[in-house]
Amino acid sequence: MPNPPTSHDVARIAGVSQATVSYALTGRGTISAATRERVLEVAESVGYRPNLAARSMRTRRTGRLAVVSGPTLDHQLRVLVGAGEIAAAAGYTTETHTVDGTIEERTDQVRALADARQHEGILTLVPVLPHVLTDVAAAPGERDGATVVVAEATFDEHMRSLGELADATAVGVFVEALLQAGHRRFLHVAGPDQFASARARRDAYLAAIERAATDPATADVVSLGVVGGSWSPEAARLALRALPDSAPPLAVVAANDLLAAGVLRGAAERGWTAPGDVVVTGWDDDAVGAYLTPSLTTVDVDFTEAGRRAMQRLLAAVRGDDPPERGAAVARIVWRESTGPQRP
Amino acid sequence: MPNPPTSHDVARIAGVSQATVSYALTGRGTISAATRERVLEVAESVGYRPNLAARSMRTRRTGRLAVVSGPTLDHQLRVLVGAGEIAAAAGYTTETHTVDGTIEERTDQVRALADARQHEGILTLVPVLPHVLTDVAAAPGERDGATVVVAEATFDEHMRSLGELADATAVGVFVEALLQAGHRRFLHVAGPDQFASARARRDAYLAAIERAATDPATADVVSLGVVGGSWSPEAARLALRALPDSAPPLAVVAANDLLAAGVLRGAAERGWTAPGDVVVTGWDDDAVGAYLTPSLTTVDVDFTEAGRRAMQRLLAAVRGDDPPERGAAVARIVWRESTGPQRP
DNA sequence: CTGAAAGCGCTTACAG
DNA sequence: CTGAAAGCGCTTACAG
């Protein structure tokens, strides 16, 4: 068969009109059960598949969603899996688009994708400026049929990030537990400032230290400051090397496991023991981290679940439904050797 | 504007027929430069975007490609980035689909995707049975307009895997270099058998040992066998724990960095030094691996480049061109501390 | 309950 | 060089 069968072919074979075939497949018109069954049988037997381009032209629905990610984040594949799962269950296909550059450039690229109107909705995993985002509070009718754009992480008016993956409350838990265990000298190895998650963890660290300083029981806390500013473990290693000999005993809160690994390496190179002279926490539950010596205390983030939730928010926006309620946190602390024997 | 402008709207404003607008945009018909320019100006000014569903219905081309991946492989995001880059440059959009299950189930899922005929081509990164793959040697005209399916990794008649990412020649280099450095006792920690790459590395290990045994200079080589069979570092750690006390000095070829980390941990737990009692090699150039103590000798795989090449093969097949020539290897050995001071 | 017909927005021979 | 017209394969009021 040179061309795939169309609804006309099915109609001819089933001895009905083409419209009847359409009704049988969409289940929309009024049609007798017997006719529907016969049509569906014929459709099945000839391997009929509706031409989605034609359907889309009539319905003005494309059934396509786009997920925008950055070029490098390893964990985003898991987010994509979760998002794709939910979208598929709702009858949508998802396409992945990669954007890069400054936040303005990324925003422009998302805007261009939305203007192409090929998708019913766009979920962006990379932060973009809020002006491209759809006002989900507005009635769907007021949206001009424009593509709905929803972000996993976005910025509030203070450029603080919002979104599941930017939740940094575990940092406060780390600091408090380490204070409880007797630690008083702290250091934060931060990620790059452009990353919402990195900023959130840094801010949470500074807030936790400030809280500790205010509490009479821990007023003798001292922060050696915030170092780093990239996801490079080399920067973390060098930061450790640059510390004064008097630094230990030291508690380091690293913005992720990679930086924590750099910290451990730097400490080892100076002959500092871990978790003796230096304790350290990471983030992401990197698979290798559990097999470091000492194994890494970290935050296990359920990226797949975060992807599912983000997609649920997008779907709700596309349909004009109320946004789903926020679920339980997707982050869970995993205590291991790098913070010493104490557990909260 | 309630609906986006169509070519009719542009035609009306520009004072030409709708067909002329189409010619101006596709650059296909015979049309005066002046008219074309005027039409393009109007199109630009009203923000005209061709309706791709309508275009697709006429041209029978969708401009869409699909990339099929598994649900878990972290590195595949980089492959996707490379593949998407090439596809976008060729004017295609790429969609990501995830399949799971046995090889038969995955094959069926790819088949269903192809049968839907929504894509001009499908690139599968997960191995599938060869019968879904398009015979790229056949003339495009003989393909019935069916969706072209190309695999990154596939199986030859001996179920050996083919494809950039299954190239395991670095294993032979590891074994030879370690033999040269005086090592004679070897162990392979294998990945899961379902993975083409894992099988390729295991086979390359066995072949290298056999070669060494044949060579008079290294005939005293002894392999303690092949252990493991999953990507779990825990399995690797336990494998080390299960070794006899007499195992060292031992050279371990692990199927990836994660397993190598498990090996190092297991060795440390037994009080074996690395790279003294035990040397180990990994694979993938995991970011944390470089900061382990000892840092991990590994294989840096350019996943993005592998993705680019795979997509180039798909595009060639879609267009009916000859497949592109195989480029230089995408894998590069990175020697670090875990194999000791010797370098080949 | 079923069918004839219009129309979604394009591309492309064909006529002028 | 330009336009009128057909048609890609659907969905959906509307008439019977």
C-alpha cells in the first residue's frame, strides 16, 4: 500500500460515509453501536491511523507540548521522564527544546517557540523572565489562543527563585544538626549565581547562620564565609586549599555533591581528616557520593516527581483548570559518614 | 487578534493572491523580486507564521523526528542535546520518547511509534531488534513512505552491539597498559547484560586477557573472572568483599565509574590500598570520579558528539543519502591516580 | 441514526 | 509573472 489508509478508505470498505468513520473514532456523534463496531473493526483490520495533521487543522489543537531545558544539567533527564509520563497519560506528546545563553537570550528563545504556536503548552525548566509566562490566573478565553508557558523555576520580584527544585530548606536542617553536634565553624561552597537553586542554598545558609548567631546557645557560631560560585569541583578543592591552617574543625555546606567531592579531596590533600577535621554536606544524591570515603551526606531530590508535578501544573494551565496543590517536598536528607556519627 | 494571521490575511493586506504569499514564503514559484519583498514585509509586520499542520498535510512531510531513549541513562541527555542540535540545523524538530521493558517490549513500542507516521524519522538510543529498523540500503522510494527508524546501537547477527557508544576498544588499552606496568592478576566488574555497552566491555576484557595469555611475555596472566552484572556500585563493593585475602595485587577493569567507585570503597573497607594493592579503571568520566582519592582512570565519552553523529545518520537515511562516514572515536582515555603512576 | 457539505490553511500544477 | 482552483484528511454543524 503506497499511502496509509484514510478515513475515506475505511468508509468505503465498511460501506458507510466518511463522516460516520469520524464519529466512530472520536465517539462524538450519534451513531448506532453496531455501526461503530463495524467501522472500528475495519479500521483495525486495515491499520488505519488518523492523520494527526489533518485533525489538528480542524480542531486547532496540536496535542503537542514542549519542555525547554538547558544544555548541561544531568538531572534534567529524570525531570523530563516524569514530565513526559504525565503528558503521555493526558494524551499529549512532548518535545524537548534546548535553550542557552543569558537569561534574556533564553527568554527570547522561549518566546520564539511560543510564537510558533505549534504547541499547546510549554514547560520551561530553565529560569526565564516572567514576562513570557502565561498568567495562569487569567481566564483561558482571554489568552488569544496563544501557547501557554509555565516555568518550573521562576523568579519573584526579588529575583528569588520559586519552584520545587529550588527548595533549599534542607540547608537549614544541615546547619542546625551540625550546631547540635557541637560544630561552630562553618563555610559555604556556593554554586553559580545564575542558578536559582544555587542562590536559594546560599541564602538559606546565610539565614541559618544568622539564626544561630541570634540564639544564645549558639551565639559563638562563626562563618568563614561563602566561597565558590560555580559547579566546578576544582573551585571547591582550591577553596579548601586556600583556607588558613587554623580552619578546622570545620563544617562545610556545599551546594551540591560535586562541590562536596572537591571539598573532600582538598581536605585530604591538606591532611585533614573527614569527618574528623572537616565535615561536609552535598546535594543531589549523586550515585558515586554514596561510595566516597567518607560517604556523602546529601539531599536526595526526586527529579522525576518534580517533573511530574511541573507537567501537572502545565496541563492545568493549558486546560484552564486551577493549579494543582503543592505536594510534599521532593527533597529528602540522606545522612551518611561525611557529617560524622551524629544524626538529628 | 483572536486567531493568528493566515496567508490569506497577508495576501489581503499585501494586495496579492494567497498563492503568491505561499510562493513568496517557500521561494518556490516564479515571482518578481518586488512582489516577494512586499509580501515578506507584510508577513513580518503582522507576525505571520505558516500553519505547520496545514503545510504538513499538503507536503506529506511533518518536519518532526523522534529520539527514543530509556528511562534512566543519565548520559543520554547529552546525546539528546547533540542530536537535537543537528536536527534543528536541518530544519527538524525533535521529540523525545521513553521506552522501557524487555528488548521485545521496547521494539514493539518503537514499532508503534513508527506506525503512527507522525515522524519522518526515529532515532533509537536503546537497542531494539533489527526488524523494526529501516533498511537504509534500500531505495527511499521502496519504503512506502513509512517512518525511517535508525538505531544508535543495534545488534549484529551474533547479538554483538554496533554503534559509537558500544565501542569498547579502550578496555584492551587498559589491560595492555596494566600488563606493561607489571600487573598479572585481573578482574572484570561487568554491567548488566542487557546493555550493549556492558556486553561490549566484557567481551573486550575477555579478549584482551586471552591475547595476553597467548603472548609468551605475559602468559602468566590470570583472570579472577567476571563479576557483577548490574550498574549498582553496591554489587561492585560486595564483589570486592567476597574476594579471597590473597587477591591483591589486583587490577580491576570496571564497566563504568560507578562500579569503579564501588570497587574502591570495597577495597578500602578491606584495608587494601589503591593504587597499591588494587588498581582500577572506570568508564564515562563521571565528574565526581576525578575527585575521588585515588582519582579515577576512566574513558571520557563525548556523548554530545555521539548524538550528533547518530542524528546525521538518521537524516541521511530520511533523505535517502548515503550514510555519513564514521568519524574518529568519541572515546578518549583519561589516566589518573587509580591505575598508579605508569602511563602507556 | 446517517450522510452531504463546508472548511481548517496550506502547496502546487495549470491557465492566463 | 500572477491568480483561480483543487485537494491534502480530517471534524462538525446541519439536513434528512
